[in-house]
Amino acid sequence: MMTLLTLLLVLPAVLIASAVKVVPVGQVYSLHRHGKPVRLLSSGMHLVLPLLDRVAHKINLAGQTLRFEEPLANAHDVRGTVYWQVLEPERADAVFEQVDQLIRRGAQEALRGEPAGEQVDRRDLGARVKQSLNSALRERGMMVTRVELDVA
């Protein structure tokens, strides 16, 4: 009898607690139901349907970094850091899980298109990589803010 009473008191409390989602400032949560996007939760407290709704992505709007390394045709290795951020979470949600691959692939393509030469200007090359990445990411609601390259 005591177990049943405990279960009847604890179960509703657990369901109510799981129905409240608190989104920190500077983040957006993507809410999915049955694997399909339902809505975005901006910062603050939100009520969701427990057991049906789940947070698929926690999108940081402040900015993120990605390190990469790419060998060039002229035997130089290029290491770098790409600083990027989400501008439009609605668009970025669909490809948020693949953003690292998109940036790596875009950086590889931009660096492979560079002519082989003895002297490589890091800033100029970084600006071209940034421009190339932004042309691919802007339509997906993201933007590269800075590219830092180290040419070995």
C-alpha cells in the first residue's frame, strides 16, 4: 500500500518536472516530437509535453570554434581555427548536426583551390577561406566570423 501511494505521488511530480524546460540566455533549444521539428525554444522557461517532446539540439548563439588541418598540394600543411555562429536558428536546426563536416569540407575545397606557391599569406588565405565558407553557410543560417590559419 505504501509503495502504491509513493508511486502515485512521485510519478506526477516527475512528469511535471520533465514538462518544464529552462533555456539559458544565449541558447535556443530545438524541440522535436516523433523525430520531427515542432518549434524552437528561446531563452526562458517553457512547458513541453513530457514523454512526447524532446530537445534535439541545444544551439549556442554566442559562437563556436572548430579546429582543422589540411595538407595542401604544395606540401604545406595548413592548420586553422574557424570561428562561427548561428544567426538564424530556424534554418540552422536542419543541418546543425552536420555543421562540423560542412565547415571542414568547405575549408578543404577552398584550400585545394589555392595555387601552389612558395610564400602563402595567412591573412589573405584566411579571408578567402572565410568568404568561401560564408557563401555556403549563409543560406543555412550560420556565419563564419573569423578564420585563423597557421601554414607550416
